[in-house]
Amino acid sequence: MPRNAVRKLLTDHAEYGGWELSRLRRYRDGTRDVWLRRKVLRVVPTL
């Protein structure tokens, strides 16, 4: 996939899906592996 398309895809996942970038690995040949993980939402109890 082109770099701009991947950037848009990752931005959409982060903004609307509650994901965050966990790891990005770049290889010598220019390819990349991207790991996303769900954001941990801390809930504050109300009294």
C-alpha cells in the first residue's frame, strides 16, 4: 500500500476505533510492520 494510504488508515483506526500505535518496525528494504493495540480506558468510579 502507498505510504499516504497507510497513514490515513492508521489515523482512522486511532480516531474512531480506539486504537493506538503499539510498535512500528522498519526493515532495510523499506517495508514496515505496524502493530496496533486497543487503548486502555481508565474508568474513574463516581461516588
